[in-house]
Amino acid sequence: MTLIVQDDNGIIVGANAYITVAEFKAYHDARGGSYVGKSDPDIEKAIILATDYLDDRFNYVGRRRNLEQDTAWPRNNA
């Protein structure tokens, strides 16, 4: 599955992620995390699953910035 990162305006069609693989790696590098043995496609899959979890698990205040966006964020009035 292709990683498609949402932007700050909620206009990316088919978005299924909030971060890139590079952002994921930078985050884990800064905190001493490890992703040794994980390929970029493995990390992409994990990012997509994490995005799905966040979007499905929580009820957010406000409303989606773009009513046609595929992700719960960004939001207005949140």
C-alpha cells in the first residue's frame, strides 16, 4: 500500500497517514528508538495502521477542515 501523507489543509485525496517515513525515523532516532530490521514498506504499513487507529479510536472536537478528506485531521474549531 502506498503511503499518502495528509497536509495541513486536508486536501490530499486518498491520504492515509499523518507522517512520512523520514519523520518516523527522525522521531525514533531522537529518542533512541529502534527500527532495525524494518524496511521502509514495513514502516509505511505501521504508519498507516497507526493513523487508522487514531482516526477510529477517538472522537475529536470540531469538524474536518475539508469535508471530503480521508483523515480525521486537520480539523477546524478543535
